[in-house]
Amino acid sequence: MINTIGNICIFLALASSLAGMAFAYFGKMAVARKLAYTNFFAMTVAGLGMMVALLTNDFSVSYVAHVGAKETPRFYAAISLWSSLEGSILLWGWVLSGYTALCIYRNRNKFENLMPWVCISLFAIGAFFYLVLAIPANPFQSVYPVPDNGPGPNPLLQNHWLMGLHPPMLYLGYVGMSVPFSFAIASLVTGDLSNAWVSITRRWFLIAWMFLSIAIVLGGWWSYAVLGWGGYWAWDPVENASFMPWLTGTAFLHSIMVEERRQMLKIWNLVLICMTFLLTLLGTFLTRSGVLDSVHSFTESEIGLYFLFSIGIALAIATALLIWKGPQFKSPGKLDHPLSRETAFLINNLLFVCFCFVVLLGTMYPLIVEALRGVKVTVGAPFFNQMVVPLALLIILLMGVGVALPWKKGDPKTLLKLLRWPVLLMAVAVVIAFILGIKKPLVLITVAFATLSLSIMLIEMATVFWRAKRVFSLNPRRYGGFVVHIGIIFVSIGVALSGNYQKENQVHLKLGDIFEMEPYQIKLDKLYGDPQPQRFEVIAKIEVFKNGRPLGYLNPKLNFYPNNREPVGSPAVYSTVTGDLYLTLMAFEHNRLEATIRTMVTPAVSWIWGGGGVIVLGVLISAGMKKKEGEPPC
Amino acid sequence: MLKRWLLFILIVAPIVYLLAFGLTRNPRELPSAMVGKMAPDFLLETLDGKKIDLPSLKGSPVVINFWATWCGPCFYEHPVLKEVRSIYEKEGVKFLGVVYQDKKETVVQFVKELGEPFLVLFDPKSQMAIDYGVGGVPETFFIDSKGLIQNKFSGVLTKEYLKDQIEKIKQNQ
């Protein structure tokens, strides 16, 4: 039953997308709009249908037979919608149909010139996904004979509640980039690049960028909370694939302000939108085709060919339009003075694009070398760290100095006057950091630049508040942007400290043994087994003390799943603002008297997750708060 | 106009070529340190207790497949191995299947139900698997008649790949 409904819905979505393209092309926008709603309705029924099938263990549905199990807890059964290839493409298509309907609905009476091409572009992207769902990745195939039970989702994906959030956020970010891309294509085709276009594109872009930022931070958090290695970022190809569009997207969010204000960089902004969208497709390709080895690669399947085809077409169309139609947007504006906000934005763009290029090169290098020389190589974290740290430091510095510069022409004297207090605070912060034991030069430079930027922004916000008794409602875009910058500074400090000052030990403890790890002491209290419906857990109950004061218990586990040869660990974390104590159960004796525990004390990890929250807050202020009439953009 | 076309091709062609090339390779395939070296010797027992060692096979090309009954992918390559064996065995190619971390009774049952695509050998303490640097199953080694390991493949064999590799070790006589 669900199979039939699901298949009908997918074909309906495919048919409505193709028809929508045709109607939009012939200017029948009212029909195209209804087809977009039909499309969303069909995908919603398909998506909910699959959730029902997963929750009711309907093993006649191929996807449920592939990832379901009667023993899987209900929450993980529902979210296993995105635990494997076909389900994740279904969610992808569902989100895209939602974006398409919302974009067409919100702009139903606007952009008469642009909307037909926006529709065509969105429907075309949708048609591709629905085609993939209909043929190579159909989750609604019938299984006969119907199995009694299934293997359950990948154990790593049923181990933490964050799995319920990270993938949907990523899809909202990735798929959300389809909307600005469609606006870019429409403007290239029609030659319409008005201020209204800039405003609408920026807003859609900002929302997608926010979801992508959340997804990246949550992905790091998940990796930290589940994988047991005590880290959150490994420069894994698919992590990089989500980071690259974030980098080009961040560049765009800055350079679009130059276009708004000075009518410059129009073609460049279109290039950045297209690059961002194509990089999200590349990310999908890498995740779903198994081209590069990664913890995220689901499978090697024929779906790779479909994605290759789609990237090829999108790349060819975007490149052709930019080359042939882009020059119509050449702008006469030029930089007035090197000391200006425009220059700061240009340097910002240069840094972000270089950053993206380094990540792209490191990610694709194994493929490039193998294609050219037939040799297998791997690119590890040291390459990335060495290359990107200087770029990241300059970006942190620019976050503060850039916002302090005025448009058109800055005055060195005024700037120096403005920087007096921030420079003083920077010096104080470096001295305090040094006294607290931070001796590594790169970390000290991070602290210095972060303090400088932070104080420039906080001083301006404090001054504005002192004069006007309000800050955000005065200029939500500027001060929302400041909040995003502050979030990024938190993340940077978290990354610098946790990446450089992690202390790690592996100890073999008997029951009652105490291990000292400044400032914590841990005591192995109990080692026991706990059978759960879907797995068997071996739990080490560990009492934790800080400087002799009891804090409570941490329970790192090893989980044994019936369909997995290796146990999957669940680390236990005691998290504070200053740092985390992270315990992983590595091994245990079957007499239940001894266990091997890996302990890590990592400073400032929670700053990264907190920084992610601050970024979201900043975007919400920037995109959501009402702007005062007549106020200039940023 | 020509300049624009050139720019278009310079941007699109290398990227599409690179990604298309990516689809043709297996990222999980790691070059084995054993390739190009003499195959380590072994002495293992067959299902009916007969002892087999490598020197007794010298002079014949040998295909050694490490497998287990608990390994899903091994199940899929079982018929491939059976079919290819029926072609090449009469040409002197030997097919050995070394059981990796498994119980004898389940293997006997498995072979009874699905047939024996190779001479099944038991490696009770995984000594041979360690000597050959096996990382997981299925893994297949292609050894020429001089006892040199010509190639190693991890994952499910396809008929074409298996035949191609056998032709290569046959040539090296």
C-alpha cells in the first residue's frame, strides 16, 4: 500500500516538475505555481508515508527492509529516513519541493520578469532529484517475500540524538542554495539585476547559509559525541564538501554588500552564487557516489552517474551563462581608496576564496594525482592545518578592522583613534593568556586578533547603546552581522585552544582504581552489561572528582549490535565552559573487574557549540528584525 | 567568441573529466605491500582433512580468496567464482578459498547448500590471513606460476575483473 502511494507521489512530483517547467516557460505562472504546490504535497505524502512505514516496521517497503528493525527505538526508527542513500534523497527532494513552493508562493506577485526562469531552474533541479528517486534510488520498491525483520540503521547513526538534527540542517542548507542559484540563473538569462533582486537573493542565501552553519557545527558536535576520538573535525572529504560552499557563501554575503552600496562586483557575486550551488552538488556527489573514501560515503552505486550528469549540466549552463551573458553586468564603479570598507570586503573575498581553493585542492588532490599519474596518495590534516591557519587568522583580524572602516575613503587618523582601546585590550588579553600558560605563538596570535576584533565590535555596540538606548533595531543587518562575527570568534578560540592543548591518556583500571588527570580524578566504580532491545551495552560506571570534590558519574559504553562485528562506543563527556573531560571505554575484561579507559581533557570545546548558537542568533537578528525606514544597508 | 568557447571548455572539461574518472576507481582499494613479492608459504587443511601447502601448487597460477560464511559480499561473489572456476580449472588454474574467522560446521553447511567454488581451506588461527596482510573479507590474491603475488583485490569480484586478472597471471608463466 505505502509502496504504491510512495511511487505515485514520486511520479507525480516528477511530472509536476516537468510540467511546471513548461508552463513557466510559456508564462503561465498561475499554473506553474499550482504545480509547485502539487509537487510539495506529493513529496510530503511520500516523506510522511516513509516515516509511517519506518515507524510501523512495514518491511514490504524496500527502504524499511534495508534500514529498519523491530528493535530500533522509535526516535531512531523515524530518523532512519536519512540514515541511508534512498531515504536521504527522499528527504532531499522533500526539502527541495518545500523551498520551491515557498519561493514561488512568496514571490507570486513580484519579479514578473525573473520568476518564470526561477521556476524553471527550481523545477529542473527538482526533476533531477525525483528522477533519481524514481529509478536508481527508489525507496518504495516492493519486497517479496516480506522479511520478518531488518538489519536496523547503521549503528553510528542510532547512537545520538544529534543525528536527528545534523542531516536535516545540512539538507536545509544545501538545498536552500538552489533558490539563490535559480535567481542568479534567472538574472543572467533576463539581464535583470535590480536592487530588489539583490535583496531577495541575499535573504534566501542568508537563511540557507545559516542552516549550513548549524549543520557544520552540529556535525562536529556529533563526531565529538559519538566517534570517541575526542575530536570534531578531521578534514574528511565530506566534511570539506560541506565547508567549501560555506566559505564561498560567506564571501558572497560580504561582497553582495559592495554591490548593494556601490553597484560593483555584480558578475563576481553571480560567480560566487553559482560556485556555492555547484559545491553543494559536488558535496552530494562525493557523499552519494563513493568517489572519495569517507565516513559519510553510503555506498558505491549507479547513482554516481546521475549526479555526474547533473553536475555536468549545471556547471555547463552556469559557466556558459556567466561567460556569454555575464559581461552585460559590467559595472563602472571602482575603488576610491585603499583604506575603505570596499577594500576590506575585497580582501575578505580573496581570503575566503583562497581558503576554499586550499580545501578543494586538498580534497580533490588524491583524485587529481591518480588521474594524472596513476598513483594513490592521501592528504591528511597537517596539510590543511598548515595551509588554512594563516588564512583563518587574517579573516579573524579583518572581521574587526573591516567593520571599523567607512565606505569609500577612510581616514588613517580616525582609524588609529578608533583602534586605541581595542589594541590595548588585545595586549592585555595576550599577557593574561601567556600567564595562564598559553605559549604557542599561533594560539597567542588567535587570542590577540580575536580580542582586537571582539573589542572593536563591542565598543561600537556599547557606544551606540549609550547614545540611542538600542542597538539591533537601529541597524539589524550591521549589528546582526556583528553577532555572527562574535559567534565566529568564539568558534575560533574554541578551535585554537582545543586543538592545541588537549591532554590524552589511556589507562587500564581495576575496580576501585583511581586515575589522576589534572584537575580531574576518575575512579572505576562498576563494569556491567545492560541488554537493550536493539543492542547490548557494556557500561563502565566511573565516578568523577575535580580537585577531590565529587562531581558525579560518567558512563562511557561499548554497544554491541547484532549486525555489526565491531562494537560502537558511546563516549561520556563532562562539559564546562573552560573545558571537557571526555571518557571512552576502549576495552574490558570479561570478568567485569578491569577496563581500559581513554581519558581526554580538552579546553574550550563548548565554545565551538556556543559560538554556533551565537551565529544563528546573529543571522536571525540580521534577517528577521525589521529595518528602520530609509536606513542605508550596512 | 573563440576565447569564450576556450574559457568554457577549460572550466567545464577538466572538472567533469576528474569527477568521471573518480567514478571509475574504488577509493577503498589500497595498494597491498604484498604485491610483487613471493607469496608466503602455508600449510592448511581442506574440508576432508587433506593437507595442502603452497609448494605443492608451484607451476600453476593460483587464485586465493579469503572469505567467511558471515560475510554478505562473499555470498554475492560465490557464484562468480564458481562460474569462472569451471572455465579456468581445466587450464590448470588453481582456486583456493581460505576460511577467515569462521566455524567448520557452518562452512560445511554453506558449501553443501551453495556448492564449492574453490578448494576450501581452514585457517584456524588466522595465521595465513596475517601472513598475507588480509584486512577483511572478501579479499582475493592472484599468484602466478612462479609464486609471485601479481595483484590483490578487496571487495566483491566481478566476472570480468576475475577473468582479466586470471589471464594476466596465466601469461606470466
